[in-house]
Amino acid sequence: MGKKKQCWRSGMAARLSEEKEGAGVVELVLILVVLISLVIIFKSQLTALLNLIFEQIQSSAGSVF
């Protein structure tokens, strides 16, 4: 009976390990979905900010050369 109990425990541990890995994948997917959603929502603001930053870099680089 001890051997059967040990086998059950190792099988249970393997399933828990797989579930933890699966949970990690789900968390990663949810984080990506949130990030992509934020980019889509704030696309125009991000574009304006990046354009402003690159314009400032370009004007500063013009004074160096």
C-alpha cells in the first residue's frame, strides 16, 4: 500500500507542476493582452509623444553636426 500511495503522490505532484506552468502561460498571455490594449487605446498619444521626442533629437543632432 505504501508504494501505491507514493505513486499517487508523485502523479499528483506532476499534475500540480503542470498546472503551475499552465498558470504562468495564462498570466503571460493576460499581461500581453493588457499591454496591447493599452497601446491600441493610447496609440495617438504615443505617436505624438514619439514624434516630439524624435523632432527634439533631430534638432539637437543638427546643432552638433
